[in-house]
Amino acid sequence: MRLVVFSHKVCWKSMASPTGWATDGGFVFHMQALASSYDETVLLVPVIKSGTSKGEVWFSDSTIRIVPLSEPFGSGILRKLLFPFWFLMELPKFVSQLQDADIVHAPVPGDIGTIGMLLAPLFGKKLFIRYCGNWRLLRTLPEKFWAWYGEKFAGRSIAYLCTGGDEKDPSEKNPSLKWIFSSSMRKKELDTYRRKDFDFTKEFNLVMGGRLIREKGFGILLDAVQLINGKIPKLKVNIFGDGPDTSIFQEKANKLGLDDKVTFSGKLNSNQVHALLSTADIFCFPTFSSEGFPK
């Protein structure tokens, strides 16, 4: 059985990787979990010349093969306008891989995942869609389209899973839509973590991680740390991850006089994240954005 995945996740070649390929985040773990059920898994993904070695995650499964796509042109509205030209340029690769596919996997939101979602039925292929956004909050036209597509076509040869969970199914219109719990950690890793009894008279370690943007609540965390600073004198805070607002939060911590309390560890790979969490007393995530299902 051959699985073909359409994804916008950027990958790159890495001399340190056993397969020669790497990326960041939880994408590798999801793909390797899927690949365990197939003889061959082909990833159609944009490939850049080089990524960051810090936070790099390697593909180690030899049954996974990457078919490199060029990066779509531009960003934002420019990317949307130029995307049809990019699609035509890469179309031969899509057609070539679809012809030999048994099943197509299309993670959405994402423009490349949408291509897989639309092309697979045209080629008579079974389709597995995973919606990774917030299913309960559909604001943009693309989000509404992906939801409409699921409610219209899920079932038979199209499996449609929505990241998250609820007592009710995702849709009353189509009971074929189901929830999926998405994590980049295996059960044995989760089982190694145990609840700790807190002793606030001793050093107390708090961690927070994610993409450093305002909506994730990093600023709220810094305000809270400043308020309880004197009440937990041995409090230590470690913030990991990177993002466009990193310097804003670093400046805020400095202005609040928290340089001796807060450490910014930058981007970490999966093993480093697990090591940091294992030494922490608590993980704080005061997000106020629309989260799909945070890992």
C-alpha cells in the first residue's frame, strides 16, 4: 500500500539525518506514525536549501520518501495570487505521484493540502483529510470551505477527521466526520511524566513554550510573574520557542525587572523539550487565541 501526503510543511536536507531529510515541529512524528501502516509513504512538500539546526527533527523511517516541491511564491495575499502559477508548474509531480497512490492524505488548513483534497477524488483515490484548525470557530472563507467539503463529502472513500474533541460529533449534518486526538508524543513518553507535589519554599520551575506571538499569552504570563514575584521568591520561568514577537517579550521582561527570573531558551528540538518539561514543576499556557488542539 502506498500513501501520498500533500502538505505545506517546509522540509530540508540534513547531513545529520539518517535519511538525509529533516524539518521541525511534530510533523515528523505524525508522518512516521502514519507510515507504519503502509509499505511506502511519499511526502509532497516544499523543500528549502537549508533549515535551522536548532530545533531540527530528523526523518528516520526509510519507508518515507520526499518528493521536493519548490516553495510557493511570495507570502500573504501575494502567495494567494501567484499560487495558480505555482500549481501549474508543479502539476506534473502531483499527477505522477497520484497515479501510483493507494491513499492520499491531505492535512488542512493549507493550500498544498487543499490541492491533494481536490485532486484525489478526480484520480479515483481514497482520501484521508485531517482538519488541524479550530473546527468550532470557522471565520475565513477557506475555513468555511474546508468545513463544507467535509460535511458534503465525508464517508465512503473519504475519511475526514477534525483535530480536537467533544461529547458531540463534529457535525450533525454528516455523522462520518469524527474527532482525532493529535499529539507528537507517544503513550510511553506521556506515561513517564508524573504529577509532582509542589513546595513553594524551594525553587519552583515554571515553563511555557510555543510560537512566540502575542496571541499565545506570553505577555500575560510575564505580567503574572511580576505580580507573584515576591510571593514565590525562588520562582524560575523558562520560555522556549521562537516567533516574530520574541524581542517584544524579552524587552517586556527586562522592563518588569524579571531578568533574574525569566530565561528565553529559544527554539528546541523534541528531545530538548521533553528534557525541559521533565525538570519543570508546572507548564503554563495562558493562550487567548483560537487554538485547535495544542500539543
